Amino acid sequence: MLVKVFGAAVQGIESIPITIEVNCSKGIRFLLVGLPDASVKESHERIVSALEVNGLKFPRQQIVINMSPADIRKEGSAFDLPLAVGVLGASGAILNDKFSSYMLMGELSLDGTVLPLKGALPMALMAKENGFKGFVLPAENAKEAAVVKGLDIYAVKNIREVVSFFNNESNLQPTTVDLEKEFNESKSEFELDFSDVKGQENVKRALEIAAAGSHNILLAGPPGSGKSMMAKRMPSILPPFTLEEALETTKIHSVAGSTEMSRSLMFRRPFRAPHHSISNVALVGGGSSPQPGEISLAHNGILFLDELPEFNRSVLEVMRQPLENQTITISRSRYNVDYPSGFMLVAAMNPCPCGYHNHPDRDCVCAPGTVQKYLNRISGPLLDRIDIQIEISPVPFDKIANRDPAESSESIRERVIGARKIQQNRYKNIKGVYCNSQISGRLLHKFASPDASGLKLLKSAMDRRSLSARAYDRILKVSRTIADIDGSEQIKAIHLAEAINYRNLDRESWAFSK
């Protein structure tokens, strides 16, 4: 008997339908074709054991299985469940009249337990688009898939439940989630808050501007000045997810297998902080079976690179294109995979190897030229792509000892949300643009054009600091955000002056100043 069951394969963050054709006839062979990888081929042993432990017999017949389309490589152990159901349906052990309405995915353990899989959300979205009535998958992935409305999600824990479902012996109830309730529950206070940060008002102002316009920012200062402390509090002032952003971000983390099983969607923006020993592939994604890298896992959130000059130069350079285009393309001989990478870069660094260049109280012990050499570990083109570059000074004792709480993250966040709403209204008719950091070209001149006094000030700064055309654009974008925070439609000279002041590392004399 020939039957067809349906599964899914993930490419990038999208899913494609896979038709599994199973034919049982006279003979004793087992043939699996359709470009399966080693883990798919090994499913035979897992299926045999799972069926026997649960009192089901693996048919003693010739079994031919074709996984279509045959030119797409099938990878992973999650095809165990549809393969097992297909074999049972072709041998007549279970009814197959409902196979065409349901998609199945899940790995089988030797005792028949259905184990969790990666990519449940993109699979569920694809199932709905292709007209399936329901999706049968592991119980651990059910809440994630259940955010897709119009598709019945059936959570199963073992192969016996699946057999009973198709034989109409049990009535599985679809899994449902209350997104609004989960979203409200996720609004709990952040563990880290800017009220803990004493002093550093100018740096907190720069971080507020960065959050309001989604600008990249670099913090340079001596050890103990609070660079990492403030960077880790950045998520507490970012605006909340929109549903579209939450879905897109959850899809990426679902493919990577890093979602929380207890939640349906990610409701907080990601904060990724890889170690400086990270490799190129781990940062941008890829591998023999392409997976999202840190820049994609930070999509719609923050990528924090502490001790920036300690990163391998080649690792930093591969970020230049994603920072500009907000996407990364992984090319393979058979296909290309696109991963979103619209992250906000927050970086921190010491000003020199000893850490005390420009320190008000301690002398730098680095040899002449060492500071410039240390800064040169970060290329000029990469620095150009960092909108805000700010120096941090140590906090005086009187401010550290002050017990009065500083401004809270909540009040800063309100101003950030207000500025973002202005930007959303301004760019609502422009596809792919949601905040000031994303505008370029003619949009920059349309929405971020300064007045005459501002242009004069900007020209003077460009000539004095020998700034590049990209730095010119970045200054205009940051000044546009500062004006939005102030509620001003026109960019004024005061806004430009503040934006220019956030290009500290552009000063030619910075590495030699004291």
C-alpha cells in the first residue's frame, strides 16, 4: 500500500513542506531515498525499537520511502515521527484517511517518547500557509507553534498517542495560548536598572539616544568606570516588542533551538554578549548545516561586544556588511540562506592595554605609540559604522557614596518609547524603515536636513576632524534622534553639536591626548 505523510525542512528561518511517500510490498528490504543525511538514515533503528517497546510491529515487508522534493537535503532526527507513521499507515496498522490534513514532526527515542525539535514556529507558519488542518509535534514545542492562529496544534508525548489519534481511539485537544496574558506577565521589572548607576549622566544620555534611534554605540574608558554595568542595563530602556518583531525574533531562536519551552513567544528583546574568542562562523552564522550566528540571534535586540579590541580583527570585519544591510547571506553550493541581522551594536573597550590612558588620577604606563596601535585593532570602516563613540571617566567618590537613587530605567524608557513613536509615524509609509538608524540617501536629506546654522557647524566639524561621508550621515541620524527626544521637528544647531560631540574617537589627537 502506498501512503503519503507530510513533514517539513528548515532552510534559514523559513520552512518548506516535505512529502514522505511510503510503499509496502512483498520483500524484505528497507530503502530510504530523497537525499536524507546520516541522522535521517539512522531513523530506521529508532523507529523499530520505538514500535516494539509500544507493542507495535514493524512490518516484515519491503519498504520504500521517498522524501520529496528529492533535490533538497533532509537533515536531522525530527523526521522520525512522520517516517514511523508513514510505515504504520502503509502496512495497514493505522488508518491513513487523515494523513493529508496533518503535518507531523518529532524525534523518537528508543522507548517511543517524542522528543523536542528545532524550528517549530516556522514549520507551523508554513503548515498554515499550505492549508494543513493541524500539526502534530512534541509537547515541549506546542506552545511555540500554538501562536499561529487557524492551525490546530496537537501536542504528543509518545508514539502510542499518535497512533491512537489517527485510529480515532483518542481525542487529542488542540493546544491554545493566551498571548495577551503572557505578554502582560512578561512586563515584570528588569533585574538590572539604571537607578543603580551613580553619576555618568552624560553616558546615560548617550545610551538613551542610542536606544531611541537604535544607534550603534561604543563606550571607551578605564577599568571600573561602569562600561559593562551600563551596557547590561540597556535592555531595560528599549521599547517593547511589536507582535511582528516578536514573531521574527522567535523564528530565529526557534531554528537555533534556544527558545524557552515554557513560553510561546519571546517578549523581551535579546541581549547577546559573546566572548572575544568567538569565531567568524559563530558570530555571523554558517557551518556545514547553516545555523544562525550571534548577530542573527541579536536581531531586534542588542549585540554587546565587551573588550572590543581583543576580538580577532577578521571577526570584527565580517560585521561590516551586516551592520549596513541588516541581513547576512550564507552561501552554499546548492542554496543561499538569508538570516536577519538588524541588531544594535553596543561595544566597550579600554582606551589602551593598561587601561589608564586619559585617566584623571593614574598615569598610563604604555610605551609611546601603543595607544594608537591598540586603537588600530578596530578598523576605520568599522568605527565609521558606530554612530556614537563616547569616553567614560571614573565616578568620583562622593557620587559613589551617594545613597540617593538615580533616574530609573522606567522613566528613561518612556522617553525612548515617545521618540520611537515619532519615528514610526514619520516612516509609516516607507517599507523596512522603523527608526532613524535605518534611513539613508534621499530619506536622510528629506527628514534629517539641518538649518543654516547647523550646516555651518557641521561643515566646521567635518573640516577640523577630517570626517568621512559615512560619519556625516551618522551625525545627521543621531541629531535627528536627539531632536525627536526633544520633540523638535527641525534639527537645530544644539542637536548637531551634541551629535558631533559623540564622535570622540574621530579626533586625530585622541590617542595622543592627556
